[in-house]
Amino acid sequence: MDINSFFKMEIDQIAPDIWLPSKELKRGDFLVQKGQLSPYLFYVEEGALRIFVDGEEEELTIRFGYQGSFISALNSFLADQPSAFYIQALKKTKVSGISKDSFYQFLQKKPAYQELWQKAMEHLVLQQLEREIDLLTVSPQDRYQRVLKRSPQLFQEIPNKYIASYLRMTPETLSRLKKS
């Protein structure tokens, strides 16, 4: 069982009342907008979302969330700052949310929860470092292969134009790489 499933199951069993009412989003709806305070951690019950920022010429996709994963505007969640990101539904999506305060109270219930949260955050930082290295030093072909190996579900859940943005290549380049 992965960390996401474990936390969801434990919260459901120990503190089910801390979940905010579920929110349903249509494709294109925003869960979080840039500049908005969002001290929430969301669990994706169904659907898919992307986290992106505005680039000089285009939107730049940073991360995805799909069924069974947690997603958040981390700078807002962790530092109580206005979000630097947009979180947008890529298809019909249903999320449940937990406020930062409620989640941290939950983590206090058992030391093992705090340890798992720390491991999850460490894993996230390592993923981001690996992604930065990929974007700066690895060819588009290698980036595509590494993401395909690391996250095959991505290619089942997410439209190609957003995967291309995530990989920092054109949709045409991604299409060529997928065919080869």
C-alpha cells in the first residue's frame, strides 16, 4: 500500500469528520487559483488535475494529480502564502479536502503518522530534484523514457498537450517520441 492510500484509509478510520465536503469539478474548473490562499490538502477521489504556472509565452505544467493521490498548492499549504500555482481539473474530477490545521492535528495522533508525512515530503523533494536535473541535463527522448518508466499512469490519464508541457517539449515532439 502506498503512502497516499495509507493516509486516506487512516483518516477515514480514525478521523473521518475532518474531511471537508467533497468538491466536484468539471473539466477546466479551477480547484485553486494563483494568488488565492489555499491551506488545504486535497485527495483526488476520481479524475485528474494539473498544477501549472504562467510562463512568459505559455502555461508551464509542474505536476499532476490523479485518482488516489494527494495534491496541494504546497507553498500556500505549508507557508500560509497566496498560491503561486493554479490547480485545474483536466476532466470531471472529485476531490476531498482537509485543512492544514486538521491534518496536522491528525498527524499528532501517532508518531508513525508524522514519520510517514516526513518521508512523503522527502520523497516529493527528491522527485522535484530529479525532475529539475532531467529538465536541465537530459535529452527530450530520455526525459520521455524516464517519465514513462516512473509514471506510466500519467500516459493513461493525462492529455498529451499537458504531458508535453510537463516535459518541456512541443506536443509534436512528444508525438514523435511516442511513435518511435
